[in-house]
Amino acid sequence: MSLKRLPTHCDTLPDGFGQTAEFNLKKNTRAMVILNVAGFILFLAAAALVQAFTLWARPDLSGVMFSFQVDNLAQVGLLILFLLLDMAVLVILHEGIHGLCFRMITGKRPVFSLGPGYAAAAAPGIYIARGPYLVTALSPLVVMTAIGLLLISFVSSGVLFHVTLITVLNIAGAVGDLWVAGGVIIKQGPVLVQDFGDRVVMYQPNE
């Protein structure tokens, strides 16, 4: 197999390849803290940018996108329920897009997992080339942001809050995808990536 012409994916690691990097937040507390801080900063930036877009696209709804009113405990409970539903929709769509990309690239059913503080789609046992993996990693950010901005342009004011919230949280939640994608991009030479869901391992030709 030519190292310059890797397939989009393979089931066995080619001869001459070895592990060169691993992204594993469970074993890297410092990276987890940095990503949490970066995610919060990204959330603030996304909220500001989405708000600016909304004011441009819907000047008649100024100040509506993040506004809501509660007058009693029942409404508080209903608000919490809707927020939980928004989070569920976010996770299903985000990981669903990852999973769809894995399926289209590998032809195999992805593995979904849910744990304390995380949800993941993965393709363990399959080595994916740099380009296809980057598409998989970044698709939820690109696709959901584009759809979110499109919906913001015309949905009713009652739905706007939820669409905006999902869009902003998805951007902020993609900080881990951006972190891994950045690590893949800066690698020199051929790269194969194996995604286990809770960790990502990169392989390159041995020197």
C-alpha cells in the first residue's frame, strides 16, 4: 500500500504505521480544564455572533432570541422541561451527523455511547484517513450552524429561543471536535485516525 495514496479507511493498520498521538480527556485533566474554558469562551462568542446575525436577519424581533418569561412554578418546570428537550435534540442531531458520516465513509454501523458528561459516535476498529475524518469531525458544527442560521431567519418568535439555544450550544460543544481536528491537521505526512468515542488515536508511518 502506497503511503502517499491511503484509502479513505481500512480495517487493519498498514505495515509501517504506529501510534503517534492520542486524545483522551479521561487521562488528561489539564486538557479537560483547557477545553472547558475554551468552550465557555466559544459559547460567549457564539451567543454574541448569533445574536448579531438575528438582529440583522430579523430586526423586528430585537431582543427576543434569548428572552422568556416565567410567572409561576409550573412555568419554571415547563421551561426546564423544554431546556432538557433542547439538549436532547442537540445531542441526537450532533452525534447523529457524526454517525452518518462514519456510516457513509466506512459502510459500517457506527457505535453510539453515552456517559457522564458526554455522548459520542465512534467507529472503533476502523482506521480513517485524514480528509474523511476531518469531514466527520467538523460536519456537526458546519451543518447544524448553517441550518440553525437558516431557521433563525424565518421561524416564529416562540420557536426562535430554542433554535438559537441549540445553535449556540452546538457551536460551543464542538470545541472538542475542533481540538481533535486541529491535532489531525497539524500532523505532517500520512495520517490514519481511529475513533473510539471517548478517545481518538492517530497513526503515522514509523520513522
